[in-house]
Amino acid sequence: MIIRRLMTALAIFLSTGISLYAAGDHREPAKIINDRDGASCSQCHKFEVQSWQASHHFGSLKSLAEDEGGKVKEIVTKLGFGNAVSNVTCAQCHFTTKTTAQKNEFTKTPTGPVMGVSCESCHGAAKEWHSLHSHQTLKDFLEFDPNKKAQTDIVISDDIKKLISSLQERLKGKSENDFKIAIAAETRKLGMIRPRDTYELINNCYGCHTVPNPELVNKTEHAAGSEFEIIAWLNGEIRHSFRGTNWDAPSNREFTQEKKRELFVAGRILYVEHALRAIAMATFPKEDEEPTRYFEEMQFRVADGIGNVLELDEALEGQVKELKALAALLAELDDDIESLTKDQVPKLVSALEKANRAFIKAAKSYDLTVLDEEITDIEPVGDALFGK
């Protein structure tokens, strides 16, 4: 088997854990534009939004607020704060938090959770890039006047208006392909995580499927992370690719096998990277000192992830040079994970990210068909809406 089956428990909540990073620009509350029904996105992505509304991600706010079984209350009580819905520790990953003009119904403040894990949780807060992304053709974009009052309450900043005007001038006389390339580049700069951005996409997922909060794990029964597999989710309930389909009878398209191979390898490397980022937050035990639960859990995840990378390299017979280099770097730790020191972590994290990005760029040049049997055996999480 290429994958070593994890022995850690799934996260208490199926959809997510806690973000590996403090809330960053990609989901800044002041830049979130959707409310609980995803109305802004559904104007063009009707079926994608319907698919999301049938998912565990969509229901994460409701499930924590209702707290069936009392597990949430038990955790927040041990941590010493009031409730999960109003606390940033939980909100970072279980909710989409938005700044509004009115007080939020959950927190009674202008900033608070408005829905579960949403479009903008995965693809980035859309306030700045929405006005660029919402054009299907070059003609439509060139005719767009950002100074006219929008039909929605999304306010376009002066800086974005200037960017749009500049881009319109640059694209006059250009092709549809030039337009698509330019829009993709500019929206990425403004914080959009696009479906083709393999590293950024999976990196964002692991930011919530690896717990970065030592206190949360050490003081409560919250899991240290989940048995997350990117293909299981992207081929399951969060698969949402309807573009170019019959809108009366939509078909939810799968990734190509070639893309699945790329995702499979990139996901294995990112698993190790995030386990290392997390263990860097732990207190490394000294001499006969008892290790914390968080340290032990993350040490196991690092070891498990390293084993997966080494087995991948072996299965591919060293033909993927990025994996081969990582295997050489990580082999010593595979034999003695207890020798890992906190000082080693930054270099390892940097090497993993660099190698992964290089692999993703070169993935099409490698023969990865040996992975197909393993990929086929991966069970999807839930069912993709509207069938296979």
C-alpha cells in the first residue's frame, strides 16, 4: 500500500478542525461578500452553490450552534470561554465570519459568523476580486463600468476601479484567451484561490484539517487533525464543476485521472508540511519530561507523512526528481523521528513547499500511472450532488 493508514481519530466535527494560521487576508471578515445562502456566488454558480448547501461544510455553523450531544460545550468549558459560535478559535475554521452594518444574530456585534465553511472559506474573501471574476467574456468586461451603482451591496474600492480601467485599456483588441489569462492572474493577486491552483487549494484545506492550537488538543478531547485525503473530498461532496453543462440536467464533472495523480502526490507532500508546521508550535519535551498530547499527535503525523512520501518515491522508482530529493532529505528522520528538533523544522517546511510547487509544474511530464490503483481505491466523502 502506498498510503499508510492513519491511526489518529477523525476530527470531532467532520467538516473541519481549526485553522493552522490566524485568519488571514484570504478570508478577512471585512472582505467577505456572501451571506448564509451564498447569493453573490449563486448568480453565476447556481449549481455549485446548491451542491455546497448539501454538504457538511455548509452545515458546520448549525451543527456547532445546536451542539447535539454536548461535545462543543464540553470543549469550550475546558478552554474557559463562553460558546463556540462567538469565539475566534472555533470560528477560524468552522464558520465564515463577516463584518456587516448590523449586529450579527449570533454574537450581537458587527462581526460574526454568517454561515458554515463556504465558497469564500475555500476560494478567498471575494470583495476585491469579485468585480473582475464576474465576467464571462472579454466583451462583457470591456463594457463594464465600475463607477455605476451596482445592483448588489458590494462596494468597489477606488483602487479596484483603477485596476479595472487599466486592465480594460490593456485588453482592447486582445483575444478571449488573453482576457482569461489576465483575469486569472489579477484575481490571484487579489487573494482568489482558483481551482487550478493545486498547492494553494490543498494548503488551504490542511490549514483546517491539521489543528494548530496546542491548548485545544492538550486541554480537551478535540482531535489533533483529521484523516484528510484531498481526492476523497474533491471526488465526493465538494465536487462542483458544472461549467459547460446542460443547465436543465447538470452533470457534476470529475477531475481527469491525470489531475487526480497530481493532487494525490501534492496532497501527500502537504500533509507532511502541515504536520511539521504544527509540531513547531508544540513544546518539545526535555530529557525525562513527559511530552504533551499535542506533541505526540503531531510527531505521529510527521512520521506517518514521511513514510508516505518515502513509499511514493519507492513506488515511482525515483523518477520524480522532486520526490526523490525529499526522500533523501527525510530518510534519516523516518528511522528516528524522535531525533527531530524544533530548529530543523523551518528548513524542512521550506524544502517541502519548494519541491511540491516544482512537482506540480512538472507533473504532466512524469508517468504516474502506477498510482492509479491506489487512487481508485480512495472512497469519496459523501456523494457529489447531481450524481457522478
